[in-house]
Amino acid sequence: MRKTFLSVAVVCTLIGALTLPSCIGSFSLTNKLLTWNNHVGSKFVNELVFFAFWIIPVYEISGLADILVLNTIEFWSGDNPVACGSRVVEGNDGKYLVVTDENGYTITSQTDGTSVRLDFNKEDKSWAIANPDGSHQTILTYVDDTHVAMPAPDGGQTIVELSKEGLYAYQQLATAACYAQR
């Protein structure tokens, strides 16, 4: 009886693994927890907090919540309920506050206070910059998994392959347009 149950369980697991789609998910809650842990203090303090969180099962609970609830919500709805928030990012020319919400990002320079808003339109799968007058200027539209439509110098759009070669070709197009305007 026990041998039969084990055989059936193994066969069902193999069939499920081969036929059911996989959804790994982004594990946002666990990643946010790890990011926070990396910025607590010195590397020694970070390591002590890391071990403490494994002993008091904080990481185990966040991982289980990601696996059972948050990644499932993300798979079925397409939205991650933990993705919203804010973070300070340091760039080559200063620090920026990046605030994330369900529609996109607001990026504010901590040096001079200037701000830019990027919105994602789920209907046409495009990213746009919000203008001060409330209008939007589309900067990128997904065509398929390997191509995007980008603004061309002539006012139209050009299809760009999502690869190093595609990026280089678009840079060449933009550079040539800048020199032609001089």
C-alpha cells in the first residue's frame, strides 16, 4: 500500500512538473527585507541581524508569505502588492528619491528638487513621461518580447530590438539626428 502511494505521488509530481506552467514570482517581500537588512549598519551588524532573522523565523515567514500569497496574487493579477514604496538611489550626479506606485515612478532629484513622472499604460504596454500640463509623451511601447517602438528623429517611431546591437543601432540613430540638427 505504502509503495503504491509513493509511486502514484512521484508520477503525479512528474506529470505536474512537465505540464503545468511555472510562476516563480519576484519575492518582493523577502527581497525588501534582505535589502533593509543590508543597510542596517556595518557588515558585522548586518550579519548578526541576518542570523537573528533566521533564528526567529522572519525570513521563513516572509518567504512563505511570498510563495503562498504574494506571488500568487502577482501571477493572477499581474500586479505585485508589495512593489509600491520609495527608495533613495545614488547616481553619478547625485541622489534621487524614487517613489513607486501601481502606475509607475516619480523620480525626484535630492540636489535641486526637480521631478519627473514615468507612467506605464497596461492597455498598450507603453511607458510615458508625464508633462507639466498633464499630457503624456510616450517614450517606449512594447511590440513583443524582443522588440520595442521608440521615438524616431523624424517624429515617427522606429522598432528597436532588445539587445546590445539594437541599443547600439538606436544610439547611432539618435546621435546622427543630433549632429544633423547643428
